[in-house]
Amino acid sequence: MRRRQPPAPAPVPFSPAAARAHRTALGLTVDQVADGLAAHGVRLLPGHVLGWEEGRIRPGEGELTALARTLWCPPADLMGAAPATLREHRIARGLTPDQAARQLGLAPAAYLRAETTGHWTGDEEQTRLLARVLALDLPALVRLTGRTAELEARLRRVVQGRWQAQLAPVARLVPADPAHLEHALATLQSEHHTPASWGTAPPPERPEPAPRFWQLLAEREAEREGEAGR
């Protein structure tokens, strides 16, 4: 019985125009780029480099990293679009799966499973590290670790009941400053429970809890940065 082969990885985002622009800005020929790639362990003919720049072929993950090092730029500069997955964020940082796993304190297989399934099982500290290692903002962290639905459910409970009961579960999902989380949840609940006086117009329709939650966190972070800069 033939063993089933694992699915091929998705193509790496790549901008041929960006690669050409970086090469010409450095005054390099495609032959020199090929020599530079070889110095980083990737041996290809100059025609292969030209194929990348013409969009006929795409570099693989290791090839993109070697090309970025040859052209003295971050891999993200050659990707042509903002990273949209854990894998793309890792590639944009110039990390291999083993390097990322080591920095997160995970077995490589466990980290790769998170990349391929979109389901993150790391603990609270590993989640904090994931955000730092891959330079993820908090909304992206929650989205890319498959926690959006759980967070939205928790925030709905915040506006329906006591926010204090949801603080610890939300903190496990969103590794933000605890004081900022308390402020965001308390404000979110108070905004949805402002009573209307007799004979007054009904209160305006409240925004969905999740977008307002992220807005409150961002405002609190901006306030802290402003205070630190004084």
C-alpha cells in the first residue's frame, strides 16, 4: 500500500518587481545574485533568478530567505503583500519552522501543526512569545491562532453579564496588559448597560462587542505610550 504524501506547501507570496528593484538598486547582475544565493546554500543558475524576476517561476521558502539575504532586505520586502497566515508571518521574519519552534519552546512538529491547521494549542506564555517572535499585533494573533470565535463569545457574555467573570478567560486569549483588559471589558459592559431615562429617546445602537473591544484596547495603549513619552 502506497503511503500518502503530505500536501505540497502553498506557494510563497513573491513580488517579481520588488526582487528586480532591489537587485538593480544594489547594482547587481543576475549572475552576481546567483553567486550570492550559493553563498547562502542555494545553488541556482542565473537564468533561474531571471525567471523569478519575470514571474515565470516562484522561489520556494528557503530560496526566498536566501534571496532576501543576498539583496540585503527583509523577506517581507520581496513578498509583495502583507503576510496573511502564520507561515507567511514566519517567512517574513526570515525564520525556519525549527527556528520559530525553538524560540517558542515547542517541538517542531507541534509548531508546524499550528501552521497547517490554524489551531494554536500553546499556553499563555507561548502565545505571548508567538506575538513577539512573529511581530503580530493582538487582533492578528487572535485571528491566526483560531481564537476569534471564542473571543467573540466571551465578549458577548461581557455585555450580557458581569465582565469580571470573563477577565481570566479573555486574558488567556489576548495577552494584553491586565489593567488594559480590565478597562476595556468594564467599559464595554457599561456602554451596553447605560439605562435610558423615562421619556427620553432610546439609546443609540451599540457597535458589535469585538470591534469596540479592540478599539478600547488600542486607545488605552496609545494613552500609555503618550504618558511614557512625556
